[in-house]
Amino acid sequence: MSQTEADAARVVGPSKPWWREPWPWIIMAGPAAAIVGCIITIVLAVQNFSDQAIEDGGVKRGLVVTKQAPVEAPTAPSNPEP
């Protein structure tokens, strides 16, 4: 080992395992918080809104909800021809 390598090893010191460093945990905190928030949102949506009736002309067939166009009643012509 050269003199500069020995000096560098003395300055840096022994490295710690990755789980003892703070940066991996800081980097993983954002995605972990997003996952927890998503799970909370799904649970609240299922608990509070799963039994609501469909309104506004929607029809549910299985998991698909479609909206039907309103049916207009035929009207008499406004200007009858003579």
C-alpha cells in the first residue's frame, strides 16, 4: 500500500453498512409515504363510497359504468304544412 492510499484510508475510515447510513432511508421515505397515502385513499374510498347508487343515467354492467344518452320524446312540428 502506498503512502497516499494509507492516508486516504485513515481519513475516510471504515465504511458502515448501507442500512446504517441515513441517505438510503431519506431517499426511500418519499416513495414509502406515497404508497401509504395510496393505501389510505383506497381504504377510505371503499369504506365511504362503495354502496352509493349510480345517478345521472349511468348503467353499471359488471365493473363498467356507462352513461346512456338521454332519449328525447318526439315532438310535433312547430310549423305544420298546409
